[in-house]
Amino acid sequence: MSALRPPALLDRSPLLKATVGSRGNLTLSVAVLLLAALALPPMLRWLLLDATFIGTAESCKAASGACWAFIGEKLKFVVLGFYPQDQAPRAYAAIGLLIGLVGLSAIPRLWSRWLAAAWVAGLVAVLWLLGGGGPLAPVPTDKWGGLPVTLLLSLGSFILAFPLAILLALARRSKLGGVRLYAVLLIETVRGVPFIAILYASTLLFPLMLPAGAAIDKFARAAVALSIFVAAYLAEIVRAGLQAVPRGQSEAAASLGLTHWQTLRLIVLPQALKEVIAPIVNLAVGIFQDTTLVAIIGMFDLLNAARAAATDPQWIGFYAEAYVFVAAVYFVFCFAAARYSLWLERHLRTP
């Protein structure tokens, strides 16, 4: 009788079988589609159909949908935090400069020493635009906030951490016992504690170690703490890439007369970094999201500026709209980084 049984739907449709894989996957897919059908209509009503795009807080409270008028009213505060409003063009210029540098860095044919020099000059220019000096009015770092802080902390710390991570990865593979032990202790100690603990140490403990009367800016302490944290994790990623390079590459370079450092710079490191593009981008995305933790030391990044905007007595209570807007901003940046990672892997893939 089993031979006379009609073939199952998956067996009759190779395309469907290739898509869902098995009956279990088909069941899960149908369940997810049913949940989406139940959740999407009320979500769309709240987001768009019943939403208030223009109006006052009173009109928003009378409506049943989202109050996007709140975002329109508080957009400048969400993006810049407590940065002086009369100096806002400087902050916008800093944001544009950082995004422009990221865009240039996304083009492989521009990778050169000139790009590294452009990053150094760009970061100095961003710090000057935000902090002031010369013809620009000074703005203390406790007034910095919003998207400039998020971008500057994540990008700046990653750039500072990259050379340190390479040195730590090489030191951990070194045959010198003292150098290797120092690298292992630093990496494992930093990786063994949460980032919040490192932030607290940089804010509360480090100032106690300074001489009387000496002080280091809070933003600088947070940037250094984040750089050390990133370097420890990035060092392990780079070490994994180094181990993936066949030993024959180094032996072939030595047979051609290349020195040890020439072999590392020209042969080993380019191949090692190409092998770990996905983990590096994944770490960068995680660091970009982890900058929200600087709120515990009194800094207002993008997320905390949005949360503070919802405490305005005139617009109090619109936390959902603030979080949805910030989530959309984070999603755009992180999704773009993920897609770029996939493209870069394909672009650098060698036959």
C-alpha cells in the first residue's frame, strides 16, 4: 500500500523542498507566517495608519497611534543631545566628516597610507569641530551627545585598537616567554570582565591613581577604556586569522629573501585579515551598539539622548517612539555594515 501512496508535496516540488528543507522547517515557516500575519496589522496601524505626524503633544495623546510629531519636534536634541543649539552646524559637520571617512574606507582601491593619514587628520578635525578652539567657541565634552558621541566613540576606539590588537596577536604568538605572558594576561583579563566594569574603573579608580590636581577628561577616559576593550577581542580575531595562514607562505617568503617583518606586512597579515573579515565587522557592529553603556558614566549617546528627550514635561511619555526611531537608526548602520561585509568577502576572494 505504501507504494501506491501519492508522493508528498515536498517530493513533488523540488523548488519547495530546496527552500524549506524538511517538513519540520515547513511547519516552523508556516507558524512564523501566521504570527507575522497576526502581529503586522496592529503594528502597521500603530506605526503608520493611526500615527500622528504633525501636531502637538495633546493631539498625540488623543490619538491611538504613534506620535511621530514628537520625533519631528525633538529630532535635533535626539541627534545632538545637550550640544549647544547655536553651534549645531559644527556637530553636523563632524557627523558628515565621520560618515564620509567611513564611505572612503569602504572602497578597497583607496586603501593606502594616505587613507590612514586621512583618518588621523579627520579625527583631529572632528575633535576640533566638536570641542572648539581658535575661531570656534569652546564646547566642553560634558555637552557632547547624540550621534556624534556614538560615532566618535565607536570609530575612534576601533581605529586606536586596531594596531594594538595586531601587536597583541603577534605577541601572543611570540616565542619570547615574557612578551607572550604579558599579552595573554592583558587579553584574558580584559576579556574576563564586562565592559561596564572597565568603564567604572576608568571613571572611578583611574582618577585616584593620578597625582593630586591632575585630571583626564571623562570622554578621553571612556575612549581609552573602549579601545582597550576592543583591542583584547580584536587581538583574538587577528590571531585566529594568523593561524589560518599556511606555514608554507612564510617559508616561501623567506626563500625569496624577505625579512620577518616584510613577510608579516606583505604576505601573512593581508591574508590573515582577509580570512577574518566577518568576525571583525561583527565586532565593530557590537561595539557600535555597546556605546550605549557610556550612560552609566553620565554621557549622552544617541540612545540616551532619545530617552532624555521623552522626559520633556511638554512631551513626556513618548518613550516608544524614541526607542523605535533610535532602533531604526542603529538598524540602518548595522545592516549596511553586514551587507558590506558580505560584499567585501566576495570582492577579496581569490581563486
